[in-house]
Amino acid sequence: MNVTPCPNFNHRRSDAPVRFCPNCSKVVNATIPVKQCSEELHARARMNRSKYCVNCGKQLIK
């Protein structure tokens, strides 16, 4: 188990449904391939207050 100061529960899951953590951008499930995202998907993620994209790991909010 990885020890991380990030409060996101995906770090504690053995089967996280996303590749990257939306709070810190660390990989939480390396078996999921990196996806190419559109600006529309990134805009929706920003509206949900994700700091990083769960698909590609790009920083969305500074």
C-alpha cells in the first residue's frame, strides 16, 4: 500500500477506476492506459473541481 498525504480514497483501493488521482495526479491504477482527452472533457472535470485529469494526468486547475 502506498503512503500518501493525499486524502483521495483511490490511493487506498486495489482496483481504482481511474489511472490518475484527481487531487495529486499520482498514478493510482497503472493497468488503465493513458487516454487522450479533449478540452471538453477537461472543462467538465474542472467544473467537478478536479485539479488533475483522471485520464491523462494533466493539471487542470492551478
